[in-house]
Amino acid sequence: MSSTEEVRRTRVKICGITNAQDAGDAVELGADALGFNTYTGSKRFIDLKKESGWIRELPPFVTKVAVMVNPTPAEAEAVFALPYIDIVQFHGHEDEKFCGHFAKLGLPFIKAIAVKDESSLDDIGRYGTPHILIDAYSPAEFGGTGRLIDAALLDGFARRHGNQRLILSGGLKPSNVRAAIERVRPYAVDVASGVETAPGRKDKTLMREFILAVQGNAL
């Protein structure tokens, strides 16, 4: 193992944050990023402008991520312009032309890919971002399903896509996240339903156990 691998730390994103209490708990426990779902079809939807008060008060070194599903360019640009949002996550069917527009503008974004089979990972560089989130495929929902991704599909991902920062999502929870990290070696892991008592309601104990497991500590 190289010295680089020895010191690398897997980051944690807690997604589907809907309220100040859960956000504060996640930050206290050591989350690196928080995700806010702007998709009205989600059980974890929040209106960013209405909730801007507590989002603005979050610490500056915690990344605030706005999750969008199939926005128009104008809708995405409006969210990029919000001073309390650090990065946008495109979690729908946004194609390379759509993503390329924001790449040319130099705006930071994450592109989520729902992995159905090996072909889902073909030519992921076409989206113009090194930040790729891998989620489990669902024909009915855009993420947050609790469905576990087939880790076998990600074997060799780092070798084939060494310039990508892989964010692993899809069915992760305290009991399985460590094994997933050891197999896939992602830059970060993303969790929503795996640390909830109900959609959009986080459980502090589960978040603590999840982050400890990511860090390689016993539960």
C-alpha cells in the first residue's frame, strides 16, 4: 500500500437533510457534506429559499450540496447563484450537453449515474466533471430508495477511471458501508435512508454509527 492510500480519508455526505436539527447533528458527528433535495417529487424535498436561514448558519467548512433532478438550465443557474450552496448535484437524466454547459462556465457539480449494468459506466468523462456519484438503479425513483448497489459492477472502477472522484451511494448503512469502502475505495460515501427513522428524518445514533464505520472504528 502506498503512502497516499494510507492517509486517504473517505468523506461522508449525509443527504436528504430537511431541518436544522438533523443538519446540526450531522455536522457535530463529522459529516463532510450535507445534501438538500430540491426535487418536488422527493419525500425529502425542501424549498432552499424558505429554509435558507438555518442553511446559511451552517459551518463554512461543511459542503452544502443542492440535489436537482432534470432542471432547466435557468433553474440550475438560479441554484448555482445561491450564496449558501457550494455545489450542485445533477441526479436525473441530464446529458453531456446539459452538463457541458456548466462545465464550460467553471461551475462545480456532481453528476449522479444510476448503475443498471456495466454499460452504465461507459464514457463517464463525457459529463465534464470529475465528481461522479454512483447510485443504485431504480425504474421509479431518483435515489434515496435504500436499494443496495451491486458492488461487483464497480470492481476496477479506480483503474479504469483514475481521474474521477467516485462518490458511492445506494443502500449504504452502518452495517455494510465499511465493506463497501474496502471493496470499491471511493472518494466519498453518500447516505440518506440508511440513517433515517422516516424519509427526511435522520437518526443521530445511526449517523454516528455510520460515520464511525466509515472511519473504520468498531460500532
